Amino acid sequence: MNILVLYQSRKGHTRQAAEAIATAARSQNHNVVVKSVIEVRKVDVEAADVLFVGTWVHGLILFGVRPAEAELWVPALPALAGKPTGIFCTYAFNPRGSLTIMADLLTARGAKVTAQRAFHRSRPGHGADVFVREVLQSVGLAV
Ligand SMILES: Cc1cc2nc3c(=O)[nH]c(=O)nc-3n(C[C@H](O)[C@H](O)[C@H](O)COP(=O)(O)O)c2cc1C
């Protein structure tokens, strides 16, 4: 199956988590493309059977901890067209409700969020294999 892993990363931890997800999915014999949320195109989403979308989190005094810059990159994504989607974040202290906010934002863009995972930035790939299996099992694609 074709899997597209999208990430929003400033310092590289979320990109590392995305790469770990890609490695885990490839080890389960899936075709994987990894792209930043900036470079993704409509054709990339159309070609994918399953999506993973990840971001770093940003705490704001008045607004709590949120998916970073989501107000910029989520509206710019291509329509997600009912695609099964695993969402993830990397964090330093506590992601709090970031993944719930992200699930709501991506659901509004058409994603069907099936699983979520927060990775501490000290170990951005830790547990990626379990996360990938969870997402793929939710759509009957796990080998
Ligand atoms: C301005 C700023 C605010 C942050 N706020 C939080 C926060 O509120 N909670 C938290 O757990 N991590 C917070 N972090 C940590 C980042 O989410 C974490 O380092 C993340 O892994 C960075 O991902 P990246 O390397 O892909 O950019 C913050 C980082 C920055 C730069």
C-alpha cells in the first residue's frame, strides 16, 4: 500500500519521527513517501492509501499547548479526502491537548483520524513500529 508521511518540523525532531514511521512502514512492505507539510501536493495525497501527519507542539500563554503553526499549514494542505490518518507530535514537556486539536483540525480537512501518538523529542522514533501497526490494523492493512 502507499503511505504518505507528512511532518511540520522546525529543529528536526518531528522529521526524525516521520522518518522512523517511514522506516517502520517500509519494514512492513509498504511504499512510503515522506514530505514536509510545505512541499506536499494534491497528487501526493491522492496517491496515498494511508496518511501520517505530525507536528511539533508550541505552548502559548493564552491558548495552551497546540500543534505549532497549525493555523498556517493545516489550511494550506490539500483536501484529505477521507484518508485514514495517524497523527503524531513531538514535544519536550507535555503535549497536553495538542493531538486532540490536531485531530479536530485535520478531520475538518477531511481526514479520518484512526490513531495518535506523542513522541518525546529525546526519542523521536521510539514506538514508531507499534504506532504504524496500530494505524494499519485500523484499516486492515497490517501484515
Ligand atoms: C517556542 C517553543 C515553544 C514550545 N512549547 C512547548 C510546550 O508548550 N510543550 C512542550 O511539551 N514542548 C514545547 N516545545 C518543544 C517542542 O515541541 C519540541 O522540542 C519538538 O520536538 C520540536 O520539534 P522539531 O524539532 O521538529 O521542531 C516548544 C518549543 C519551542 C521552540
